[in-house]
Amino acid sequence: MTQSVRSVSDRVQRWLAKLPLPVFRAAGAAFGLTLWALARRRRYIVERNLELCFPEADPGQRARWARETFVSFGQSFVDRVWLWHGNDGLVERRVALTGRVDLLQQPGAVLCFVPHFYGMDAGWTRLTQAIARNWWTFYSPQSGPAMDRWVREGRLRYAAPRLVARREGVRPLLKGLREGAALCLLPDMDLGARDSVFVKFFEQDAATVTSLPRLAKAAGVPVVPWICRIVPGGYQVEVMEAWAGYPSGDDSVDARFMNQQLEGYIRTMPGQYHWLHRRFKTRPDGQARLYRP
């Protein structure tokens, strides 16, 4: 993208950011429902995940959650325009901070458990805006240079955070914690069998990475979870109490505890979790695949 095109694009987004929130929400819902109608493979993955995790739920309810998943994805994607290009006051008004925010304001390193809810970018933007400290997190490059630039610059908007590529591994993350960083970790995806243990997630065997307890133990820091909900007025960040007695020193026990906590968060908003990902793609030896080819 040339400098002139980038400049025009930035100006357009700054203008669009001034539009009322209902306009963004309507556009995001339309975008999400279009994906729901056209992206048949992704729709199957969402429906299969919900079937595996909520077998007791009425099929009609699971179908509503599946549609909501796409709507939430679309709305959170479109909302990035005002999150990353709107003025500071707009971001502050639309993204509320609740809970134990003080735990992130205290001096010293802290490790944040941040699951893949669709409000995640809003939560990151608001916390880095509100709390001037050394923020770190993982970053996965986006497909296409223009999209990668947009997302990267958006996540760098406040506090000059450090975005660590996954290929760099956990070593720089440990260094950041030892330097007093607030590290936001997103370890709730299936990243393969390496550095993972198989523990239950909604009663399914799930390959679960152990980076969260290993980093917490190595750096001697507390784990503070936070989640962010899509709400009618924008978003609501909830910072929770630090996990007492965590980690235990047993990776399997700690991974299962993490998944249990996540299950509880998901049950409060099933349609806002990232079900588009094949959470159970890696199987223990001898177990059949759970997704059709």
C-alpha cells in the first residue's frame, strides 16, 4: 500500500469512526450473517463445536448460538474502525472497565489469561489506553500486508506494547515478565500436541498448551484473567481475581483448571466465543477425528 493510499484510508476510517454505534452494529451483523450464509465450512465447525460442548442443549438453542457467533465476529470486526480510529473519549465511553482493574495497575509483573472472546481487541485497546505500563502479548500475522498493517497498528495504538510473534517462542515472554510486564496470554486454542497435555474441555479431550502455568511458575507471578463482552452500549471489560494457589506445579492439573474456568466464562455468553476454530482437531492416539474432512 502506497503512502498516499494509506493516508486516504486512515482519513476515511477516522471519518467513519464518528458514526453512531448502532450503524456499526447493524453493519457488523449484516457482515456476520453474510459469512454465516456463505462460509459453509466455518459454519459446520461452529455447529460441531457447539454440539460437542453443549450436547444437553436444545438443537434450536445451539443454532441460535451459532448465528450469534457469526454476528459477534462481524460486529467486533467492524467495531475496530472506531476502536482504532475514533478519538480517545469515544473509546473510553464505549468500553467500560469493571472488576479488579486495580490488580493490573499495581507495580510488578502480572500474567493475564485472556480467552478468545470476540471482545478481546476492545478489551486490549481499553486497558492499554487506561493503564500506562509495559504491556506484552502474542501477535499472529494477518493474511495480506494491508490487513496485517491495520491490525498491528491498531493493537499498538496505546502504551507502545510489545507484540511477540509466535515463532519467537516463550523465552522473550519470560524476559518481559522478569522486567515487570503485564503479559496477556491466549492459550485456549488447539496448537497441536507439542507442549500440550490432553485434558477435558467441556468433557472432550482437548490438546491444551501449558504455557500459562509454566510461565507463571518460572516468573513467580500471579495469573489474573480478564474477559470482554459485547454489550448494547459497546463493550464491558471484566478483570477478575487472581487465581489462588495457581499454578500447582502439575501441568495437567493446571491445564484442566484453566479449561474449567474458561468453561464458566463461556457459559455466560456462548455466542461470543471463537467457535470458528477447530478446538478438538488434535486427537489422542487411537481416538477418531471429531470433524469431517
